[in-house]
Amino acid sequence: MGKALHVNETEFDTQVLQAEQPVLVDFWAEWCGPCRMIAPIIEDLAIEYDGKAKVVKVDVDENPGVANRYGIMSIPTLGIFKGGEMVDRLVGYLPKPELKKRLEKILATAKVS
């Protein structure tokens, strides 16, 4: 893929919960300054982890059901999903090295097919 995929509420289960790879989900909104700051990092991660992890974006204003389902109260919130469950949550702006560290930790425990 090499690019963050924008998903909505109807696609979330298929694209995230049923994914074979770990999935980094960026819960964001257009009006959110820190969300715009982290957006280029999210796109970089989508390219760097292409084939190892999926990267998706969920606009919380357009998809409030997904945000409510996972208790997203602040944005940006990044959720790392594996095996249909959120296994890590990062709230607020984080630098790329920290995001990579957290994602690598999850990838290290992922099954190799």
C-alpha cells in the first residue's frame, strides 16, 4: 500500500479488526493542529512499514461510532491493533522515533507467516 488508508465506520472491522498484520490507527480530525503536525509522520510510517503493518486514518468527526467504541476522548490518538484488539494506545503528538519504537514492539510479537 505505502500510504495511510482512510477508513470509515463500515470499513473499520474489515480493514482493522480482521487484518492479518498489525494496524496503526490514527484517530484524528481536520481542525486538530497536533493531528496535522503528526500527519506527515503517519504517512512516513505507512511507507516504511509497507508489507509489515497497515496504517489507517479515522476521522473522528465523520466516524464518531468508532471513536466512541474505543473511548477516544483526545486527538490525536494512535491505536495499535493486533488480532482484532487494541494492544497499545498513544495519546497526543509523539515524535517519529517513539512511534516506531512502540510499533516495533508490537511487530516483534507478531506471528510470521
